[in-house]
Amino acid sequence: MSRLPAAGSTAPAFSLGDRAGGQVDLTEVAAPGTLLFFFKHDCDTCDLTAPLVVRLQDALATSGLLFVGVSQDDPSHTTVFVDRHQLSFPIALDSELHVSDDYGFDAVPALVLLGPDRQVLASYEGFARTDLAGLIEFAAKQCGAETPPIVTESDGLPKMRPGCGSKAHAPDVAQRLAVRRGAAVLSARRVRVPVDDDPFEFLAAQGLGDGLPVVPPTEERVLRMLEGTSRSPSDVVAHIPPNLTPATVEKVAINAVMSGCLPEYLPVVIAAAEAACTDEFNLHGVLATTYFATPVIVVNGPIRDEIDVNCGRNMFGQGFRANATIGRALQLLVRNVGGGRPGDVDMSTLGQPGKFTCCVGEREDLSPWEPLHVERGFSPETSTVTVFAGEAPRAIRDQLSRSARSLGASMGWCLETMAHPKLHRMGEVLLVVSPEHARTFKADGYSKADLRARIQEVTARPLRDLLPNDECQKGTVPAGLPPDWKGPDGQPTEEALARPVPKFKENSDILIMVGGGTAGKFSAFLGGWASGTMGSMAVTREICR
Amino acid sequence: MSGSLVILDPTAEQEPIGRRPATRPDQLTGPLGLIDIAKPRGDVFLNEVERLLRADLPDLEIIRLRKPTYTKPSPSDLRAKVASRCRAVIQALAD
């Protein structure tokens, strides 16, 4: 979009060389003013305009109005144009296109009439008779002269003609100029990769990666990444554990570049960081635990399709850029900004592949139920991320059940193995119901509430069977039981020992989403970590662009 | 490879403040804090530690402290209590 300075604004100052080795300076503009004429030699509309500028110069010759041409070409091509139109005013060479970029027009010719103090009196780009007539009228008025008859009924000029694209918009040039323009907004320390060092090896040697190569975060790439959000680069997104250091939008963008994100993924990464860095999610604990937990990111809403977050076949697998890089960006942010590194604060005994990346979409179109984010209080049209502290996906295999009741039982029994079969009253689990299984539930009119109830029903065991014993010393420990289940000695009462205890403390601890390919009667679950407010709870945040 | 590549620092650009661990006491003179981080059976371990300490050092003042949860860093009031009241601490990880 054009950023050509409008009337009333102050135009940028500049000082450019000319073809003779001199300088054309536009720091101060004396009365009555200066007319700037930006052109390039191979532009028909510039050829149409140049003679008109010359006629205006002739008409106002005695007024003191200065004319300055600004060429986007090299000296030889500039000379071609100057000779073609017999231009006699100073010509500044803007071959680096910095001034063109500062003036921000999309097309040449661009004309800018300046009064004293570089105040813009009139400006336009391309060609339109009305714009030209207006500018001539302003110029004459500024000079105290009569409007010269350049635009008349018989002038033969077209009503309008589009200009030619400014050279500043050529893709390679635009990127270079964007860096020049945007460099000021980037406050991160610049690191020069030593001569002859391979940037990929350099980054790995600095400990800035996750074991896989990372994309070098150059200024160009980071600026392009920042185009993915409307937020200011200096906005603080979150304080990243374990060091609780502030991560600005710029730092998120740098790490998103390194992970391989496209700019349109950036808002998702930002929202995921915001969600993960809440007290409820407790990223510090998720990171520091010896357990398997890692942030699992679920994307819901329209953005899922817009940026192609895989929610179908192989959704937890390889091959999908959004899935692969969004989760990775969050992990890199924790590592690089938060200081959370494996073997240091990250003390996971075994880890899991999801600690590289774990991001999936929900297959809302094949779900018989309202999607995860709607269930969690957002409208269907809102794009969200939900972060969940989860293990790796584990299989629920049931090709035989044809009723929801039977399938629900299968799911319950599989879920009972989460962490340990005897460990009940666990925290959250993320249940991913495949489309084929979802169809079975739909056929029987099974709601999410029905499925949760069925899971709790089939997993309910007498507390007596769940306590640690000689057969298996692991189990549900009395310390975590409600006080009224225990006697004065702190041990469960006889009544409590007979009480059926389902796997999950609350039905709502079972988070349900639909995802995966349309072939395969397999679902999955991702076990959670420590439960409730004393551990980690799933958090959903709106994705704001 | 070009030697002129400039990249942006992805880290927090903060230098950690170097802190030396507190000087280890030559002998236990108390008050001694026994901190249970709230993992299962942390109390079992600390009860045994306390029993042994009391047997050997009957005059030692022992303060039992407990984190609300092992999943989060110690809250500031607990840290303040340790700093102001304890000469030494033993923390139980348990499980």
C-alpha cells in the first residue's frame, strides 16, 4: 500500500548524488517551494508526465520554484531519460532506492510539491488529469502566479493512466529495503557469524537448537516473520520459565524463524506461549519434571484450515510444516529465552518425541460434538490454541465395537492404563477420537458427557483394589483422598475401601477432541501430568492476529 | 559460506547473576529446616531424618516446612521463612 506523503505532512529530507559527482540536497526547502519528480527511464507514464513537468517549469520559471528530478535508475539510464525529455533541472540519483522507499509510493511517476519546511502541498503517483491539474494549481498559487494552461480541454491528455511499479517494490529490493526500514524496530543483539563458519553449525555450537538444524534468524527473515502479527515487536508476550525472562514478540518471531515457521503461524506461536506461561498451565513444572509431560498444542477454529494445521491422517506425525514448526517454536522459546534445557532444568527421565514439537488441529468437520474450544467457552468462529501437558499419544485399538457403549468401555479400559492402572483420581487426559470411532458414537447419539460417564463407569474400582499392597506397591495413596474418606489414623475407612473410584477425579478432566484419518478404528489418548491446580491444567487462548 | 551473515540473538540476552552457595556449616547448630517438597512419602523420609537427628543432637532446633506442591517453585513466603529462620536445610525429594 502506498505511503506517499499526503498534503499537510512533512516530507523526508534527503541528500543524493547527481551524475556529475555533486550533491542534491533536500534538507531545507526555501519559499516558494520545490517540486519533486520521481521517475524511471522505461516507464511510459513517466514519459507522458516529463514534458508536462517541463512546461510547468517553463511557466513558473521566474517564480523561484525549484524542480528536482529523482531517478530510480543508474546514471546511464538516467541520462537516456533526461536527454529524451531535455530536462534542465537537477537530477538526484536514487539508485539505492532509499529515498523512493522513504517516500513510500507504489508507482512512478510520483510528484510531490513541497512548501517551506518540506511541508507537502500536493502529491500523487501515476497519472490522473485531475491530480495533475490540482498540483499545477497549488504550484501556481504557491508562486503567486496564474495557473498555467497545461491541463485544458484540448490538451489531448488521457483522463488517467496507471504508473509503473516503483523499483523499490521489486521483490529482492523490497526485502532489502524492509530490513533497512525495519532494522530500527528490531532490538535483539546482532550476532555476526564468523567468516567461513557454516551458519547452521554455528547456531548448533552456540547451543541454540534442539538437535535438529535451525534456520538462521537473519534480519530479513525476522522482519518477514513479524508481518504475521499486528502486534508491536516490543510487546511482551509472556515471561518464560524457568528463568521467567520476558519474551517480546520479536524474540518469539526470532525463535519462530529458527523453527521454520511461516509468518502466518506466528500468532499461533504467540498464543501458545501466552497460554503455556500461565499459572494454571505451570510450564515451569511441566519443564522441570522427571515425567514425560510436554506442551501439546491443539489448534481450533478457522485458522486451522487457513494455515493448514494437519488434523487428519498422521496428525501427530511428520510431514506437515505448521504442525512441525509451531510446536517446535514454543520449545525453542523455552530453551533459548526461558533457559530451559534438557539435563539442566529440564530433568525428564526419558523425555519423549513430543518434546521436539507437538501441535495438531481438531478435525471439527467430522466431529459429532462441539469442538474442544467451544466446549471451553469460545465461539466456533474464534481461532484458539489449547495447551495441554501431555505424554506421547498412546493407542486405543478397537475395530470390533459397533455400539457406543462398547467403544466407550474400550476407551475407558485403555485410559485406565494412563500412568498406572492402580493410580486413580488422576488429573486430565486428552482423548483423541478418530473419525471412524466418532461415527460410532454419532450413530448411537452418544454425547461427550455420555462418553465421559462410560469411561468413569468402566474404570471405577473399589478403593481397596487401588491401594498400594504387597502384590503391587504402587497405587492410589490415601494422602490424596478426600478427608471424609479417612479415619482418625489417616487411613481409608471401611466404607471408603468399598467405594468405587473411577479413574478420573472429575468427568471434566477428560478432554475430548476428534482427529485423525478417516480410515482406521484407532483412537489415542495423551496422558496428563500432575493433577489439578497443584499441577498443570489445560489452558485455551484466543489467537489474535 | 558467506562470512558476513548477521543473525539476531534468540536468547533473553541476560547474563545470570553469579551467586556462591552459602558457606556450609561445620556442624549442625540449628535451627535446621526440614523441607518436604510434597512428593509422596517425603514425610516418611523426613520423619526418619528427624528421628536420627534428635537421637544424635537432642538440643538441635528443627523446623518442619512443606511446599504446597512439588510441581512449582517454592512460594516466596516459604523462601523467606527459610532465609530468616533456618541456619541450614535438608530438602526431601522422596517418591
